[in-house]
Amino acid sequence: MDLLMTFACTDSPNRLTTTVPAFVTRDKPKLRIIFAPLDYPSPQNSIAVEALFSHLKIPDEFAAERICSVTHSFGWHHEADADHVLWLHTLCKNITLVQGSDGGPSIQDPRHSKPSQESDGTWLRSGVFLRWRQPAVGDDDSGEVDMIIFGPTVPLQKNFECLIHRPQWRQAIEDPFSLLVVVLDDLHRQVDEARAKLHEALRFAENRVLDNAGPGATGASFNFVAMYNIAKHVIHVKESSNAAFLAASKLAEAHRILMLEPKHRSVEKTSEGVQALIQHKLTLLESCKLQAQSLDSRAQNMTNLVRHSHRVLYSLSANVLVGFQHGEPTRQPDDEGRQPVDESHSDRDDVLSTRSYYRGAYLCRSVTAIGLTT
């Protein structure tokens, strides 16, 4: 939390890197966008976080949400000094895809160098706080906007840097929600990239399962740990897509209430355009939500196929084992010690019996290899 990246816009954009003590003493421009490290408290940054929160008048609810690691949150209210405040937190599953030892796509935790059997425990977290004052009627220069983003991604920083060098940055004074459209665009990118990478890993796992569950397959190549981790990632990506869609829905609702009411008719044209952009981002996030549901169904189908294959193997192995334990009754020798002769038994029966024995033994070894015998 020692360094902050700020974009200050008054007459012309200005970018600078500063510290928290220097930031709180600078003059306030019309539009200020601040990039700060993640707002998670630690012994190293507690003093800087407290100073920054105090200077920007960030509510306690914002800090409590980060400590609770919420999947998503959204809040806003109107303060007594005519300022509006709005904030949101997002949490998106991160998927890192590498090339596996078998040449196919594999999920790998970037914190570890060794193969992790499709495990990846990393997440993308960010927080946004927005404070603005509407321009007075007939005085467009009276508006002020402050936005701070905690834990911004590199693509989000680049998008804002491109934005402030265009004349459109002045629209953010009329309708600050135009800045949040950029945030929603990056949120959609995060969710969609995680979904696309997980789709590649799931498709490869599905093909492996189909190859090992077909006719004549023993199922000994099923990697249960990898399948479990992929199914867990599907749950988390589904959760992330649902949370992103809900956050965008709350944002659209707040924009209608705050910016499209009659008292804001002076910026009606700008706000209607911003609302259209928010609705478009909503449709993109809804698409990710539907695709995540499809991934969930496919993962369940894969699990059901493996379960069914194991039931078949277990049933066959049980029948073979019962045949070994309960064979034909042993015939007793006659008084002269000679074994009785079964006229119905032929050499061909001996050959078939031998083949059945070896097939059964092979099946038992296969089932033992996948842990189904007790």
C-alpha cells in the first residue's frame, strides 16, 4: 500500500505514482482514478490503509466485505454533503492452463512448479469505491469524481489509461457510471477467460474418460484426483459467473435510480447511453453464466459415466469371485481309490474352464488396480 498510481484529469490528463501521505495532501482534480494494492489489511499496510480510507471517507462496510472474502457485494448511499458513494467487491476464479506431460491442456497452480493434478487454488480479487458530486444545473465545472480500484488487473489499468487520453473522459463527470462500464468489461474478461480455459481442460478429461470407459476397457487409467479438482473448478467458475452477473444487475438498478430520474435530466442523453452499455455487459455476463451451467452438466455426465463403469466392473468381478469360491462339489473316490469319471466332461470343457480362469484372474487384477475389491 506504499505506492499508488493515480490519473488526475482537470484540463489535461496527468498520470503519476505517489505514496499515501503525498496523495492525501495533493489538490483534488475534477476526475481522479486511483490504483491501489488489494485492500486486505496486514501489519505492513494497516497505517496506510487507514489513512487512505479516512481521506476518501470509505465506509466501514467496504472494509468488512473484504475481510469476509465475499464472492460479490454492491452498496451505495447518498451522503448529507450532496456526495454519492458506491462500492463493489468481486471475486473471480483464476485458471492457469499449461501443456501437460501427455501433450494435452492441464491446469496448474502458478504458485507451484510441480504438476498438481489439475489443482489451482488462486483467485482474482478486486474492490472498487466511487465517490462523486453531480454538477450543478448550468455549472458543468462543479462536478467531482473520485474512483479508487484496489487490486486492479493489468488489462484494466491499460483500459483506463487509454480512456483518460480521449475526450470522453469528461463524460465521467456527467455520469460516473461510465467508469464502472470499464470495470464490468474487465470483470467479463476474467470470467470468460476462466470459463474458456476450464472448457479446454474438461474437454480433454472427457476424452480420457471415454477412452477408458469404452468396450474392453478396465478403467484402470481413471485419475480420480484430477477429475475431482476439475469438478471443483467447475463449481467455482459457476459461482464466479453468477456473482458477476448479480453484481452487474445491481449496478444497472442503481444507475436507473441515481442517474435516470427526472432531477438528472441535464445529463439524460449521456446516462441513457451508459445504461445501454451496462445492459450490453449484462448480456455478456449472462452468456458466461449459461456456459458455466453447461460445464457443470458436462462434469456431472463425466462423473456419472465413471461411476457406471465402476459398477459394471464391480459386478463382473463379484460374479467371478463368487464362481471361484463356490465351484462344483468335489467327488469322493471309490473304495479302490479311483476317482469317478464324469462321462459328460470333455477335453473341450477343460480348455474353456482354463480360459475362464485366466479371464477372471485378469479381471480381478484390473479391479484391484482401481481399488474396487476389498
